[in-house]
Amino acid sequence: MEAQGNPPQSSFERQQSLLIGVTLGTLLGLAAVANARVALHRDLARNASWRTSSTFAVCQPAAHSCASAPTDIFFHTQEEDSPWLELDLKEPRTFSEVRVVNRSDCCAERAQPLVVELSDDAKQWREVARHDQVFSLWSARFASQTARYVRLRVPRKTAFHLVSVQVYR
């Protein structure tokens, strides 16, 4: 009795198999790169807790409201000297960009000048970026840093409010 098996592949079938293997390998490699890019660009502030130097009103951005005004801001401080927003990333993280979306319905000048500061202990801060102009969107890019806390501060007397803050590697 002869052993039954696959018949020998022709040269064409071997080339097809090789081409399929190379294609699948390439697709898997591209998927790995895409996943790495998604991880690289994930917003590190998404699950961060936050606090502000003071509270003028409780804001509800999902309801597009703050102090009964129609707006998408997520916090609003009182008018004070050097108001700030502090993000706690829960553990030291390495990143090189903070994106800030300013209020567009009014009062954008209140977030100017804006300073980005980092800290490991929420006591000693180091400035890594500063923007001195009124803005709608600011992407503060700086040399890669590791920190647990990110603070946005306006170094003058003003009320402070923003639509969103994101932190990226």
C-alpha cells in the first residue's frame, strides 16, 4: 500500500505559496506598526485626574454648559493670580507634546500667556513650554520628558478655562 500525501507542488504553486507568505508577513508587519503608532499617539491624559487652583463654576462639557452659559469648556477658575489646571497621570510617563484647545465662544485671551510645567511630586515644577499669543489650538512640543504631573498655568491675574488638554508621547 502506498502512502497517500500531497502531490508534489509545481514551480508555479511554490511561487504562489511564497508570494502569499510574503504578503501575509508584510500585512502582519504593517499591522504591528499601526498598533505601535496608535499606542504612541494615545492621549496619556485621557484617564488622568485633574484639579484647578479654584472653581468659578461647575462645567458640563457633554451638556455644552458652564454656569448656564452655552460652552464646551471643562473647567472655569475664579479670577485670581496665576490660575492653573493640574493633571495627575497617576505614574511617571514619558511624553513630548501637550495639545491645548482653547475656548472659542469668548475670552480666548484669558489663557495667554500659557505655560506648561511638569513635576514628579506636584511641589517642584519645571517649565517646558510657553505660548505668548492668543490661540485656538496650541501643540506644545518639547524634548521628551518624564513626569507624573502636568500643569497649565497663566502667570498673571485672570480667570482660566479650556476646552481640552491632551498629552502625547
